[in-house]
Amino acid sequence: MPKTGRNDLCSCGSGKKFKKCHGVKASTNRQSKVLMVVVGGAVIAALAAAAASLTSEREGAGTRVWDPVHGHYHNQYGQEIP
């Protein structure tokens, strides 16, 4: 049995072309899956960035040292922290 072309009449008997009847559902489903993968990847990347940010802040917060001579904090490398 030959494959239905986009411009052939739909086999369901609606009288519409396949691309306007059942052809739309197939392409929409594929686009939904691609969109879901892209959004999922973006969410995972955002979570990873947030975790890295929290981790780096926590490490930096514990290494602040008050310098009474200069009157401000320094980090573990001797750089001034505002």
C-alpha cells in the first residue's frame, strides 16, 4: 500500500487534504517532544548553575577574615571583600 502524500486526500474520508487533517497531528506531536527536551535541558542547566552558585558562596563565606589594621574583611587570598 503506498504512503499517503501531504497533498493527497486524507484516508479518513473527511475530504480534506492529509496535511490539513491527520498530517497536522503528527508534526505537532514531534514538535512537542522536541520542545519538551529543550525545556528540560534548560531547567537542568539552571539547576546546575544555581547549585554551583550556592556552593561557591558557601566556600567564600567561611574564609572571610577581619583585618583590624585595615578595617575590612579579606578572603583567603588576601583580597579585600566589600
